[in-house]
Amino acid sequence: MKIHSLIVAGVAVAALFPTLLVVAMALSSRDAGPVMIAGLVGVMFSAGLSVYIARRVARPLRNFDTAAMSIARGKFGVQVEVAGDTELADLAKTFNYMSAQIEAYDHETQRLYEDIEAGYLETMVALANSIDSKDSYTRGHSQRVAEMAVEIGRELKLTERELKQLRYGGILHDIGKIGIVEAILLKKSSLTDEEMQVMRQHPSIGDGIIQPVSFLKEIRAAVRCHHEWWNGTGYPDGLKGEKIPFIARVVSVADTWDACTTTRPYSRALPEAQALEVMQKLRGTHLDPGILDAFLKVIEKKSQSGAESVKLAV
Ligand SMILES: [Fe+2]
């Protein structure tokens, strides 16, 4: 039974005894009229009083219920207002204090989590930079890939959380190169087939490096699959089309663009128009056509705004 009904019933029962007394007096009296009227007024008064008291008590209880449900749903810090100097007002003060404390603990936990995440990321960025810094041709590559991947993600209207994953995926996509011997990684001439086989291990090596880091589990796909091709002829797993994780397809477009627009040992940076032609030729073979379209819109917007869209490695 709801407390509202309980109070109404309680006050009604309490009013029953004097009412019955009035009725009994009326029946024993010669002139029952005034007594009956007095009894009727008494009944109406007690009914009104019971409803008033029930509302006074039930309304703050409903506020408590709503506030408790908000906290249960993660909206910490919600407060209830109970006027007066009653026990319910005291309870509201305790409730509000508890809610504020939970909110403070939540903020602290969130801050600690972000600190831990930032610490992990800084370590990973340092590792990625150590790869980039070995080779002057690829210096800044990871950061540029991350920035372009995020811009493509924005064009695709991804959530902030997904953009964050793209940033991490871009920064770390080549982390596995740390496990490739420098004789191959920094070789100034073409790689032999055997050397190419070794070089092609970097996505799976990178996947193995970040695998123990739980908060990076959603970007493992960017590391492992950024050399998978849309037509299924990429590596290491030969995934095809939408079987290639989405994050890897975005990083792949950003990675390819950076490769086209930076000078490498055997290829000079292409002018933007020529690099765009190369990207178009890779549509549907290497690159996801839908993501390529989003990338082209990013480039178009950059050229319209006059922003520098090509940053050459030095
Ligand atoms: Fe790579």
C-alpha cells in the first residue's frame, strides 16, 4: 500500500471514533439535526485533513524517490528540497550531503582514471616517437596520421569517444615497427622479399605490444589491421571490405595520404593534386570508398578555408 493511502486510511480510522460518538448522540437526542450537521462537518473536516497530511508527507517522499533514481542512473549530486524543520527536512539534508559526496568521489575517480590513461598514452606516444625519430623521413608521421584520422572521423560525425580512439589508433598504428630491426626499418634501398616479409610483421607485433593494456583494447584493430586492403589482398589477415574494422579503414586512408605527401627515401612528396589522383586510384582496391569520400571532403574544406593541407616531413 502506498504511504499516501496509508495516511488517509489512518486519519480516517482516527476520525471514525468521534464520528460514531456524534452519530450515537444524534440518535439519542430529540433534536438530531444540529448534531448530525456537526457530525457531517466533522467527517468532512477529518477527510480534508487526512488528504492534506498525506500530501504533505508523500510529496517529499516522491522527491526522495526521484532523486535516488537519478543517482542510480549516474546523475550524481542531485539535491532534494524539503522546507521546514521536520524529520523529513533533516533527512533531506543528510541525503543531499550523501549525494554531494558521491559526486565528489565520482569526480575524483574520473580524474584518477584520466591521469592513468594520460600516463599510458604518454608512454605509448614516447614509443611511437622513438620509431618516428629513428627515420627523418617519417618524423611526425604518427601524429599527422592521428590528426587526419580525427578530421575524417569528424566528417563522418563520429562521437567524441570514437574520435579519441581514432587519435590513439593513429598515434600508435606503427608501434610494431619498434620490433623491426633497424637494418630493415632504415634501409635506404628497396627491401628484398624476405625483408618485406619481416617488415609486414609490424602490425601483428604492434597488436601484441598493446594487447596487455586494457584501455587500448578498442584500438588494437587500428594497429593490427591498418594494412588490410578493401579488396582483401592486404596483410596480416587478408580481411576484406567491412570485415576490416572501421577504425583501421580510417587510419589506413590517413596513413596512405601521409605516405603520398611526405618525402621518402625513394619517392618525393607528391603535390596535392597528384596525391589526390593516387588516392582516387586506390578507391575500392586499397581504400574504403565511403571513408575516402569523407577524406576528400576534409581536403576540400581545407582548401576552401586556405588551410595548409599537406605537411611535408623534414
Ligand atoms: Fe604501418
